[in-house]
Amino acid sequence: MSNASTESQERQLPPPEEMYDALVKRDESYEGVFFVGVKTTGIFCRPTCPARKPAMRNVEYFASTRSALASGYRACKRCRPMEQPGEAPSWLEPLLLAVERDPTHRWCDQDLRDRGLDPVRVRRWFKTHHRMTFHAYQRSRRLGGALGHLSLGADILEVAHATGFESLSGFSDAVRRLVGASPGKSRATERVHLTRVVTPLGAMLAGTTDRALCLLEFADRPMLPTQLERIQRYFNAVLVPGETRVTSKLAAQLEAYFEGRLQAFDLPLDLRGTPFQVDAWRELLTIPYGTTRSYAQQAANIGKPDAVRAIGKANGDNRIAIVIPCHRVVGKNGQLTGYGGGLWRKRRLLEIESANCGPFVLT
């Protein structure tokens, strides 16, 4: 087996010693940077694979899954390198599709067993990736749809029955727990639909109203709960699972961006924050693909040249990563500093854009 592939030559890999150290440490910052083939087993893995680490002499490295497969390796069943990080496993996909086809259906544990699924395994996946149980997820999904019908003036009793509630009192109680108001008073409540979007840099959580994108954060960002609280406050909204037309458009544009086919996002955005934050975020939108800007330049461009530190904080509070490109702001000397999703992601985003535009120019 050999890793002398065209793709490896096109994208230079880090030194072997560095990659082996990342493999031993299961360093997630190297996700997507390389894949490792184990000569003794014929299997290739992610750098974060939980399997026992082989000796350095028994591994070789690849820049892509395609080059590993072309060299005769099989994908590891534990770390599943053919899937994007955060992607729903194949055993769960039929259930997710069934929920989307009929959000009003009330699933019980026996329904899951009838599908050959272990309810505990399903619960664990939803707790990890959605921070709620499967039953809480489907209940919130149903209530989100109910609030949408109510906002259009539908009859409360008809909405209760249409969304799977057996009694009006049960429906009213569920709405009060979610919204803090009766179904009648909840008609004007804004809904922010939350869904996971898988990218090569890991899963992201997208939030959209019926009209615009208002949240796009990496799912493992420690600040995510704070951002969700801010969304609820600024939008006077309830957070419900689900997708909108904006979500679908976002997913397609993110895929094109990571494949190098898209340089400018075309999405409706809803920016809510302090006037200073909104000014800072709008300035970020003016930074062209393939260029970077310093924090000092960003501050000067919004007429606040002495607010460099405040600009850094506003960028950190940006709730719409990638689309509002705070990753294009660097230190005065070009040094990478400050990125909520992790500096390794900032570096990877700049590398993706550099590969399509040549070396970055500080504007």
C-alpha cells in the first residue's frame, strides 16, 4: 500500500511526526487534515479514532478518504471516516426521516423496538446531539408546528388534535410550559427553528425564523447555551426543532462553500444585538472572500478607532459563524487570534478560502 496519491501531493500534509503525535493525542484540531492507514489491519481512520494506537512504523497518512480507499484501505467501523463529523449514523437515519415525514406522530419506546432500535441508544444520541431526549425532541417538534398554525389564526382545538394531542387541556399545558402563555396568547410568539447542519469541520446548530437566519454556531462551542438564551431574549422567541426554507438554502450554500464552489453567501440574515455589535457584524460582511482585515481596521471602518478591544468582543459574540466571516479578522501582524469555534477551525476556513484565491491579502 502507498499514499503517493495525487490529492496528497496537491495538499501538503504536516510532517509525519506531527501527525503521529496528533493521532496518539486524538487531537480533534486535525480532523479532516489527514487520515491514517494502519498497515497491519488494512483499515484507515480519523486522527481521533478511539481504537488502540498502532506503532509509528505501521501507519501511513492520506489527505483524503478517496486516496486511502485507492490505496486499498477499508474504512474503520468505529470512527467512520467516510461520514462527516457529527453526521447522523446510518442506523438512525430512517427514524429521522420518519419524524420529518409526520411530525405529529407520537413515538413510544415500543415503536422504536418495532423498528429494531434500542430506545436507550436513541435517547443517548439525542441527548448528545440535541441536548434533549428523543421524546422531548418530538414533543417540541409537534409544538413548534402547532405554534406556526396558531400564528396563522387556526382554531386552537383543531390545532391540538392535528398535532397529536388527545385533549385541549394537555395541549394548553404543553404550550404554557414551552412559551409561558396560553395557546391564545402565544399566537404572536416568534419561533426559532433549530436543526443540526453537518460540515467538514463538525456539526453546527442553525437557527432560523420563517424569514431569516439568526444562528449558526459550532455545536461544541462552550458559548452555545449563552447564544441560545440571547436568541430567546432578542427575538422574544421559543426554540423548537425543525427546518425552514432558509435552513435548506443554508445547507446547500455551506456545502458549496466547503467544496470551493461558493465565495459569497446569499441568505436573509436577522442581526439583533446592541447598535455597536450590529455595526461590527455588518462590517464583517464587507470583508471579501480571500482577504483578511485587522481588528484595528474593522474598528476604524465603523468610526470607532479606539474600540479595538470591544471589536474583538463583538466578533466573539457573532452568532452566525462563517456566513458573517469573523474568521477573516486577524491580529495586526497577521497572527490568528480569537475564534469561538477554536483557532484550528479559523485556520482551516482561511486555508479553504486561500486554496481558491491564492495567499491571503491583509486589506
